[in-house]
Amino acid sequence: MEENKKRGWFRKKKGTKNARPTHHNKPSHVEGKSGGKHFGGKKLRIIPLGGLEEVGKNIMALEYGDDIVIIDAGMSFAGPDMLGVDFIVPDISYLEARKKKIRGILFTHGHLDHIGAIQYVLPKLGNPPIYTNKLALGLIKNRLKEFALDKSAKLNLVNETSKLKLGAFDIEFFRVNHSIPNSMGVYLGTPVGNIVHTGDFKFDHSPAIDKPTDFQRIAEIGKKGIDVLMVDSTNALRPGFCKSEAEVAKTLEDIIEKTKGRLIIASFSSLIGRINQIVNFAAKNNRKVFLSGRSMINNVQLSEELGYSTYPKGTVRKLNAQANSLPPSQVLILTTGAQGETLSALTRMSIGEHSQIKIREGDTVVISASPIPGNELAVVNVINNLYAQGAKVITNNDMDIHVSGHAHQEELKLMYALIKPKCYVPIHGELYMRRGHIEMIKTVADPRMLATCLDNNGDVLEVSKQGIRKSKEKVPANDILVDGLGFGDIGSRVIQDRKIMSEDGIVVMLFHAYEESKRLISEPDILSRGFLYLKESEEIANEVKQVARKSFDQITQQNRKIGLKDLKKELERNISNFIRKRLRREPMIIPIIMYA
């Protein structure tokens, strides 16, 4: 009760256009009832459908009256416990039911965690217009081509000076730095309040091939009077400033210059600036650059077409036989696979299964990336395998060969100082990151500035002329799992079944019986995979058969009219109970009944 008394939502003073918020004992959350006489009139609804329970899958919807604007539509990679799942996209059922209200999708930059669900989102939402910058537009177009959606897409180019009117929303942009060029934040003006969405950002005074953040423009946006600031939280627990790409460039240049043998550098294919630096250093040291991995080839080609590349022509080519025939000191291979992905080029090299490159003594492999949470073991396995093949491996633990694209604490503080919001909402990160973000900012923020931590995807923040509050409403925001070409056709039950099979195996029981009497014709047959050790198989198999036969007889004689579905369910339960007690294992049990 005491905690609830300390929470509150602010109201603008009557007759004052940009009044400062009132406060109650420096509240750390904006809360309020979902109804009430003090919160009438039209409201702006801010609805994160992704990006609040993970690092990735970023998508935000803003709804005012009959107008909806969406910011980003990203994917996230499946964790090791999601067996067979390729990636995860957001649940857009709420938007799908309101697709006639959607005025456009704004993309802040071209990383997959912000554009990777576009092929899923676009057709389901009725193909709304897309607005983004030159590089993100090119990456989105390439992605849509893979799914034959590019010709019907309504692609619109904007930049940091563009202004849009989408329904009730007045939209402007501002330049920020990130680990990909052309990243932008978004300003959205509405009849009930002004919103800023930072996108992913950091403040880099010497970016690779980009301009530094436009601080003056951000300050000008702040002077408009910002009611809600939605802020990147990925690195909110890290003190100081994020290192510049210039520092990474110096280290990479030194490695390329001093390495005598063949060089293999693994990195994210979206790090256009870093790739450009690497190729330039290679050309300076008389190395030919060979590209391995489809996304690496496509993104480098796109960066050349759009004018982001500054290296000499002829320096870069697709991986071919020359990579093995040229003197090792003249070869640099740029590859995908820095996250240890199972089918990536680097992983295949590490286990000797790459069709064109065999790791050999004297090779140096540089992994210019940090593992995404959950990928650590996969990366370690690749490193071990590379060493076993005879390579030397350099990671970020050895030298500064990778920096993040997300703001550390001092950069976050600077963003707040420039925007001066009345309320802020940490986004883009796990709950502990966003809660830590609030605690960190509270130590330096104006005490009148309010915070809200929207705990989960699907939470709703409401903005009206009377103030700001977190609604009690919850919008559907489930994970949509993608396996192969299917969207959302893999449910939690399927994942659970796959996990059971991977851990304890599978047991198939085949029953031959007369349909009328339900009497068995012969002993049940058993087939197992991944369940029994050879030395115990015959004894255990006989025990399982006995239990299966006894169970079948008891169930069918007690109820000869039992349906096939119920009979299978009871058999599965009885056999599973026996195996659990006998072996402390829980394999998947599949009874198959054939009547004569």
C-alpha cells in the first residue's frame, strides 16, 4: 500500500501548454487506473509488441484515434532451447485486426532485430507504406526480394531532415550513431503529447563511414517539449562511454599489417563501416579480400551500389580458388559466422566441411564481434575447433576488435540532458537492463521527471491532455516461431516434444489387436531411438513390453468401447510412469494400434 501511495501520474496544469509534471515523493513509475473521471478524452496509446523481454524483435505501435504508426519490425534469434526454430518474429494480431488504421511503418536502421520480420509483417498488415533511410531501404528491399514482396512494397526514402504527416502524427527524424550507418531517432507530435523514440544509438565522435550524432538537432527536438522519451537500454548497466569505431580500426589495421599468414575475419555482415575499414587496410597491405557467406556478399554489394564503400575497385571478390593459390600473406577472407551459427561459413571451416576453404597451420582467425547472449557456447566450440585445425584465434578478449553500437551510461545521461522529457520509458532490453536504466537515471535526473517501466511486451502506456499512465490493458504479444518457411506453425508443444526427444529419446510401441474383442494378437513390438544403452536394451525392452501388454489388457477389458484417442493416451501415461520409476528417464512415448 505504501509503495502505491508513492506512485502517481502527472497532470498538466490547467491552461498551461507545457507545464512541468507534478510529483509525489519522486515516483519511479507512472501508474494509474485504466478508467476514471480525470483521464477522459482522446488518448495516445504506446504499445511495444517486441523488444521489452529480449534484446531483439523490436517493434512499437503508436495509436491515436483512427491512426496507427509503427516503428520497426524486427526478429530475434532462437535460443538453444528452441530446437529447430530458425528465428522469432513478433505477434502482430492486434495490428492485423486494425490494419486499415495503419498509416505507415518507420524504420530507424537496417539491423535484422529491427527489419528482420518485414516479410512476415508487411502482407499481414495490408502492405502499408514504409519510410526509412537509404541504407535500411536497400537492406529491406533485398530482404523482400527473397520472398517476392519487393514489387508490391511501398518504399519511401526519408532522411534526417524529412518531415511527414501520417494521420494525426507529425513526424521528424534526427541523426544518431550506431554500428550501422544512417541510424535515426524519431520525433512524433500528436494532439495530446510529443514523443521521442531514440532507436538504437550511441554517441561516436569518429564513426567509421558515418557523420557524428547531430547534437544540435536533438536539442532542437527537445525544445518542442517532449512528454515521453523512449530510450535504448541495451548497455544501460555499463558505465562511461561506448568506445569509438576508430579504436577498433587501429587494432584491426595493426593485425592486418603484422599478420604474416592468411587472415580470416568473421564479423556481422551489417557492420558496413567496419567492413569498409577492413577492406581499405587490406588494400593498403596488398591483400585481396574474398567474401564468404551469402549475407556478407549481398551487403557488401549493396554498400558499393549505394556509395558507402571507399576502397579501390577490384579489391573485393567472392570466395574462389585464388584464396588457396595466392601466397597466404596476400589473402584476407571476410566471412559470416561470428556467432557460431550452425550452418555459417566460419563454423563449416572450423570442422573441415567448407567446400572451398580448409583451415591450415599459419592461418589467423579474427572474430570481430561479441557473442549475443545464448550464443557463448556455440562460439567457444567454433574457437576450439579452429585451434584443433591449426589456426590462431583472436577475439575481443584478446584485443579491442569489436565495440557495441549501444549507449553506455554517460551517453544515456547526455540524451536525457538534450531532450529533457517529462516522462521516460526504457526500451530495447531485458527487464533487468531497463530497471537498471531507471535506477541509474534517477541519480542524476530532475526529480520531476517521471519514469515507467513497461515490464512486458503488450503493455500499454496512455498519454492524454490530463497526463500519462500505464493502462491495465494487455495486448497479445506472443512469440511467433519460424521454422523453415512456416510462420507461427511451431507451438510450445512441438518445442517441448523436440526437447524430450533430444534428451531422453523416443519409444514407439506397436500393438496388434482384434477390433471387436480388443484382445492382442501378439506381443507388443518396441522400437526406440536415443533411449536405451546396448547393454541394458534387451532386459528393459522386455520389461516395457510386459507393462505395455498388461496395460493394454486392463484398459480395453474395463472399457471395450474406449476410443482410439483415449486408449493411446492411457497407454502413453502407464508406460511413461513405469519408465520414469524404473530408469528416471522421460522419453517420448508413441503408441500405435493396428486392429484386425
